[in-house]
Amino acid sequence: MENMIKQRRVSFSELLQRDNKESLSKDKKSPNLYHQRNSQDYDSIDDEHMAAIAAATFAIHSLEEKAISQFQRKEKSREEASMKTKMSQADKAPSFSRPSRPREAYANRSLSIHGSGNTKVDAWEKAELLKIQNRYEKSNLTILQWENEKKARAKRRVEEKKKELEQRRSINWQHYQNKLARIDHVAGGARSQAEDTRRNHEKKVKERAREMRSLGVTSPKYCFLC
């Protein structure tokens, strides 16, 4: 920002020097021109030139002051923000170290009590351990009961399935035996019927042979009674 202000100041001074040089060169080149003009015109031109220079000077000065004030405000706000950050960090820093001290003290105190042989602490420890042991035994007993119950139920189901299978096997065997009995009965009936048929046929043949013998037929072909 300061460099920009310096550059503006240098440019303004260069502008003034340039205007002065141009006015001097014009005076050297044409000295008769200014002598021909009247004094009133010269004064008016000079007044306008000075007014323009003064206005430019005021504008540049106001711009410089505005830029400087903005720069100062930014720097001030930046410094305030950094100070707030540092203060907040300083306030937060002790809070991290506070909880660690009581823990160490509590740990050391518990260790000292544990190693001091305090009877109350020993009794409390034994009572708590006994409670834990009782709870463990109860939970273990519950688990064991659940395990035995599940195993007994599974065994009963297996036995029931086994009985069902045995019953089905006996029923199937009985069905098989019944089928065999029916087959034997049918086969026996067929055999007896075939035997009866054979006997009847044999009986008829024997009777015909007896008749042919009684008639003195020598050949069955010529027997008209057969």
C-alpha cells in the first residue's frame, strides 16, 4: 500500500514538472505570442490551470488518506483477530492438563491403599470377589441347565424319530408279509385249480379208454362214442 502511495506521489510530481517544462518551452519558442495577449486573458488561463492542479492535488490527497485509513483498519482488525486467537488458545490450554492430575493422584492413592494392608479394603475386595464368584456360578448353572435341557430335548426327539421309524418299519414289514400271504394264497388257489383241472382231464381220459376197451375198439380214431 505504501508503494502505491509513493507511486501516486511520484506521478503527480512528474505531471507538475512536465506542465512547467511545456509552459517554459512555449514561452521560449513564441515570446511574442504572450506579449500580444492582453493581461486579462493571461490571468484567466493561469487561474484555470491552478484550479485544475489544486483539484487534482485534493483528489490525490483524499485517495491517499482513504487508502491509508483502509490499510490501517485492515491491520487493526488483523491484529485484533490474532490477539483473540492467542487469548482463546491460552484459555483452553490449562483445561487439557487439569483432568490428568486427579487421575494420577487417584491412581496413586488407590495403589497406596491397596498396598497399605487396609482391612476394610480387603474385606470389601473379598466381598466383591465373592459376589462375582456367586454371579459366575449362577450364570454357569443357568448355562448348564439350559445345555442339559436342550440336549435332553434333542435326545427325546431322536428317540421319538427312532420309535416312529421302528413303527413304520414294523408296519412296512407287516404290509410286506400280508402281501406275501396274499400272493401265496392266490398262487395256492391257482395251483389247486390247476391240479383239479389236471385230475378231471386224466379222469376223462381214463373213462374213455375204459369204454373203448369194453367196446373192443382197437383204434381211438374209429371210436364214434369218444
